[in-house]
Amino acid sequence: MSSDAPEQAHGGAPGEGERDKETVLRRQDPPFLSKLMYASYMYSIKGVLAPIWWLRDWGEHYNPPPGRPNIVKTYECRPGLPVRIFFPSSYDQSSPATLPTLFTIHGGGFCVGHIRDDDEWNRAFADKHNILVIALNYRKAPTHPFPTAPHDIEALLLALLADESLPVDRNNTRTAILGFSAGGNLALSAVQLPSIRSHPLRPAAAISVYGCLDLSVPPHEKLRNRPWKPHLPAPRGDSRDALICLAPAFDWSYIPYGHDLRDPLLSPHYAPRARLPRYVCLVGAELDMLAHESWRMACRLSREGGDADGNGNGRKREVPDRGSERVEERVCGSVDGRATAGKGELVGIPGGEGKEDERFAFEENFPGQEGGGGVKWLLVPDVVHGFDNPRVRALVGGKEAIEDAVLKTEAYTAELARWLKEVVWKV
């Protein structure tokens, strides 16, 4: 990936220091050979995955898996982008009762993900927490670079909110949007669009799960913000992150040349608090080079939320400096290289068992704001990017690591459901 040199700016990046208030980064045009390398790499990956997905879809058509959606539906606004709808198993579809609704967005670096990827997560969340879950879809780079994906999410979200055949709770506005990895970026991007922000059923909360939220920082620079735990089996104990092999090609595919890398629609890390939903939750995976940018954004939103609320809470929270020489600021999570938690355990949950640790979890609410509001930060310890996806778990190294990832997936999703129901939706 070529470096992105700063140019004179027209705006600033909140919480990142005076330098970011004076300069802006433009996406640079890489050398021809680099373009050729990225294109060959990306289209080779897509070419390998296409028949694998086709065979999977063919097999599941004739032998549907237990986690399948209840409905696969298309809308006129995006006929080539089907959505997948998961009713709770306890819900009577002939009933007029409405349901709180969570829209989800899959990951894949904006390039190679598939809407099928999160079926198991969506089905489990719908069934365990009695929530309607709807998986959104979007077109992929490099054929469809930014800003195609956010606008695909926008169009489908508006169509679904207008679809009165779905039991979305339209009286109490119990909706939220969640994305994984690149989907976390898109969740926080789409909610900034005027048509979503002004909609009466706009999501009350946006949730990013190990999202790539700051595309202004080159991938190789993010590695120094990731803790290294060599006593854990590979890949959890590796000093390099598996994403580093893919991230430069993903960035080349998605980001247009010359675009402002601190555009809040491209890098939601820079989104002003007022452009986001009242409630925002950032979930990170400790052994993920992307976790630090979620931590920074959570701290910055906490600070801004408290300032806007007038109670002073936000001014007490410092935004960690990713370039600091102090390891406590530079590294997100454990700074001693040891395992942080036991199997299936979370750390520092406010009001939970054990000592609270704000490096791993905090939850702040700002009731003085109109309609309420708040921010939640949750860092899942000792897990890698994609730990909650069954296909990624097979790569995390051994039976014990997989069991740990499964249990921590159950733990963090239960915490998300609690927060949505008790804090955001107040049900």
C-alpha cells in the first residue's frame, strides 16, 4: 500500500491532536506495478471464492442448514441484493405483535464477504434474545468502490423500514444497526446519511464489531497497537496479524484515488457525535490490529457526549494516542503479554462480576441529551478478528481456543442484547 501524504485541509479529525486539525490525507495514486499487483491479488481471491460460495449455496438449497433465515427477500431499489430475515423461533409469524429489530451487515474488507457469512450469528441472536434480525447486503469493491456500499445499505434500510409486512416496532422505534469488520464501518457510515438521520424509524443505536473505522492510517502502522501474547497458540500468539496480508489490497479496492481519507463516511472514526445515533457501541477483539481505532472512537464519543450533556463526564476521559511511547496508550488491551481472561470470560463489565477495567469495558449514558444517549465500549479478551464466525474459528488454533471463542461470542452477544433492551430500547 502506498503512503498517503498529507495536504492542506478544510477540516479536522476530532480527538487526534492539533496536527489532524490542520491537515487532511488524500488517497494517493500508487505506482502502476502496485496497481497491477493489488488487482491480480484481489481478483484471484474473488475468483477462488466464487465457486466455493456457489457450491455452498447449491448444497444449502437442497439441504438447508439449521441456522437458515426464514425469508430471503429482494426489493425493487436493489433487486440484485437479497436480504435475509430471521424471526425468533418462538415468534408466531401470523401474530400482529411487533418485535425490536436489529439490522446486521457482514464483513469481508468491502470486497469478498457474503451475506450468508453471518447466518449462524443472526439465527442465534434472534432466537436467544427474541429480536427480529435482518441481514443487509451491498455490492463489493473493486467493481463498486466507495461510496456504493453505504448507499446500498441506505436504500435497503429505507425499503425495509417502509415494508409494513415485517413486524418492525414502528411505535417505539426499537431498531438498531450492527456491522462486523467492514460492516461495522458501513453501519456507522450509513447512519450519517441525511435520509437515515431524518427518518422517524432511524436506528436508535449503531454497533460496530471489530470494525475498520479509520482508513486514514496505513495497515502496517496499526500493527504496533496490537498486543502480542506469544504464550498463546498460533495465530493468537503471532506477532503479525492475519489481516495485514489482505488489508492493503482491500484499501486499494475500496478507496478512490484523491479521496479525503478522513471523510467521516469513509472513516467513521472521524464522524461528529451529532451525526451518529443517540447510542453507539464499539466492540473490539483484543488480538486485532483494528481494536485500537474502536477504543479511540469510544473514548472520543464518551468525551464529546459528556461535554454536550453539560455534566462534565466526557471531559474526564482521555483519548488514547496510537503513536504514544507509553504502552498503556499505544496498545489496546493487555500490556503485559499475558492471557487476560479465563475461558469464556469478559473483563471489566460495569456492574458485572470482578473489578471494572475501562480499558476493556465502559458504559456511559447522557440522560441530559434530548431523548437520552450514550456510548458503550467492550473489548473481548484474547480473541482474534472474526472470532465469532464459525469459519474463522477453525483457524484460531486448537480445540481450547475454539471453545473459548464460542463462549466469548455467547458472552458478548448477551451483553449487547442486555444493553439494547435495558439501555437503548428500555424494554
